[in-house]
Amino acid sequence: MSLAASPAAPLQIDEQLARVAQSGLASRPKTLPPWLFYDEAGSELFEQITELPEYYLTRTERSIFERHASEMVRLAAGGSRLRFTELGAGSAEKTHVLMKAALALQNQLVFEAVDVSATALLVAQARIEREIPGVHAALLEMDYTNGFELEACDRGERRLVLYIGSSIGNFEPEESARILHKVRRQLDPGDGLLLGVDLVKDKSALQAAYDDAAGVTAAFNKNMLVRMNRELAADFDLDRFLHRALWNNTMSRMEMHLESCVDQCVRFAALDWEVEFAAGESIHTENSYKYRPGDAEAMLAAEGFACAGTWTDERGWFEVVLGQASSR
């Protein structure tokens, strides 16, 4: 007697993923949004990137926090108790420095971690609760770029939104302004926004940060293709695409692309759809805008924040700005 093989479970299609894949790959030039990086594997790869010797952003921003966190939280608190809300929290490793500075002023701290990756949130919560007694981590699995709602602070409490890591640089200037506007709408006068931005610097340092020798950033970029293979039954051959990191001086941004090595056709079985690539044609997967001194303060002022403080590192490579919500 033989047993028939059980039929494979039907693929559950993420409609948003299917929509952006088809619209982005049918456009000219081809594009995909950077949120596609951050499935479980992508989040883990990004954490590896932050530890690479070429990737100066994380350790440079952390060094600013290590020197100035006490001043930052004191100014943000203004004599009140603080609540932290971090957008795109990831593992929240850099935030530990700020948490400890806040706990020097108050016994307990509510930390609202906002991220699209449930895995990253759980890792952050476990680490925080293990390493920093006194912090209560509230996990908010959501896409802050599409609008979000936060619960009101308790009486006598101020909210400090953390938008660090130069995450704002991944968005076009118009979208960056919209995100800051959405944040401002949910804040009361006196609440704060701590914004971290990467500054323009030597091209060689920028390109090395986005095209490391170990190939971790290349794997992170190609993870978009892995994800579409898994979730949309696509048949991307990763060896037929190259990771490209380019400095666009006119736009003041680093760009990441996936370049097709050959003429090829990629089929999406789950969508009954296919897309053609010419040799040398690329998918534009990410921008990372770099700013000049004063740009971050101007962005905040345009959305109703008064600059309460600006800090940078010794080389002037990275900047952290505290904006406080003005009265409407």
C-alpha cells in the first residue's frame, strides 16, 4: 500500500508585498521600497552591518550618546518624567545609553518600541529587561511610515520620540517631512523628538559603509530577492544580480541597487506574472540621504519643533538634534 503525498499548503500571499513588487518592477527605472529588507533574516543582517568596521554610523552615533545622553534627557524632561518612543527600534542597542541616563533622573521608564519586525522587537525586549531593570518595554509592531497612533502619556509625563540612526535619510525629502508632521501631530507642547542624521563626508568613507569587504551589505540588499522567492514564489537567481552602492553627489545621497548581470526573465508563480531584465538594468532599492550642518534643525522647525540642542562627534560625521514641540 502506498501513501499519496499530502498536497502542499497554498502560499499565503501578502497583498501589500505583491502590489509593491508588481508596481515597482514594472516601472522605469525599476524600484523596490526599503521596508522589504526587514523580514527576520534582513533584520539579523542589518544588526551584523552595524558591527562592521566600515559602517561608522552606529558607533559614531553611539559615541555622541555616550558623551551627551545626560544632557539630552535632562533637556527633554524639563523637570518632568520621560517616556521614550523609538521609531524603527530594531534591537534598540544604542537606546540603552539613553535609557540609563533617563533612569538616573527617574526610577522607572516606559519604552515604546515601534518596528515592523516582531523578531527584532522581541530581541530588544528580552535584552532590555535583562540588562536594564526599571525599564518597561511596550512592543508596537507597526509601520510608522503609514501613520500610527500612540496612547496618551500619563499625567506629569513627557514623551521623547527617538528617531535615530539616520533612518530619516532613507526617505525622499517630501516623505521625511510627512513623517515628521505625523509625529508632531501626536505630541503635546514640550514633548521632544531626538533626531539622528548622517552628515556629508568623504565619498570613499560613504561607499565603504554601503559596500563592505565581507559582503554583508550585499547579502542584505539581495535579501529582497530571497524574500520575493519565498513569499511570492519568484525564481530570482541571486548569482545573476550584483550589489551596487553609488554616491549621488547631486542628490546628496548614497544609493543601493541590484544590477542584472545578464538579459533574463524572472517569473512570479504566485502572481502568474513575469518581468524582463536587460543586462546592466538595475532595481533601485534604497536611498540614504546625507545632510549638512543646519539641515536637521531646518527640517524640524518646518514641522513645529524648536531646536533645544545639537550634538556632533569630533570628526563632524554625524549629528543628533533635540527638537521640542512648540505650542500650536
